[in-house]
Amino acid sequence: MKREEALQRIKPHLTEHRYVHTLGVLESALMLAERYGADQKKAELAAIFHDYAKFRDKKEMRALVQERLSDKSILDYGDELLHAPCGAYYVAEEVGLIDEEVLNAIRYHTTGRPGMSLLEKIIFLADYIEPGRVFKGVEEVREIAQKDLDKAIVAALANTVSFLLKRGQLVYPKTIDTYNHLIAEAKKA
């Protein structure tokens, strides 16, 4: 699927603000893919479709998780996480994109997971550092991303977990597992 066709497919599903965010994720994903040697076309598609389900009905997505998706635990951690695994499902079913690597990058772009592929790491980080993001710590993560992909993800995860803890919110276990996995891998190196 060509870039313009993909962008046209997502536009009706996003607000203008979220569409601009998606363009920023696309820009960041292509930069990271070039820097770290990932497939540019796959990075492009995953970035464009990463928020495909962002504004879907929450009840519909909860039902989808219950009826069709294997990991039901996400239901216990807030509706904000639903759009990633549901988005991967909808992209496969509605758009016909069946590349499992691209779908996994969409599926795990909010939570991460231990053993992420290069593409998954790129989409996770691109979503965090895209140019439109303005919050405490993002500039530092952008700088680290220029030198070390895994260290940048660890910094992003640390910021996210800290943010959630300060607000007394639940932290999805795979997010903690991702952090721990990357720290353990760094210690082995």
C-alpha cells in the first residue's frame, strides 16, 4: 500500500490533531528506521496505522478483546490501552494489512513487550518522541534516541511509569516487563 493511500484510509478515523500526530510519528519512525536499519516501508505503514482505532467506541473494543483477542488482561488497565491491540486487529480485518511484524508494531506501540523487534521498538519510540509531543523528559529521550534505541526506550518507559505512579494509576505489567527486559539486556552487553 502506498503512503498516500494509507493516509487516506486513516484520515476518517482520526481527529485533525491526531492526524497531525500521526504525521509526526511517521516522520520520527522513518528517521529512526534509517538510523537503525529497519525496513522503511514497514515503518511507514506501522506509523500511519498505529492509532487507527484511537477513537473507536470503547465498548466495541472491550467486546473485541473479550471475544477475539488472546490477551484479556489489558481490560484491567484502562481504556487508553485498548486502541493498540484492537487497532492491529482492525487493520488486519478492515484494511487487509496482514504483515505480522507491522501488526505487532501497532499492537505493542503503547505498552511495549519484552523481546520487541526492531520495528516494534521504532514505532514505540516514534510515538513517544514525535515532534508534536511536548512534556517533561521528551527532549532528553529525543537526544538519547539519536545514539541508542534501547536506552531511549528505557528512558521513555521510566518517564511513563513515573507519570502513572505519581497519578496513582495502574501500570500494565508488560510495560514493567519491557523495562526490566531492556535493563537486563543492557547489563549482559
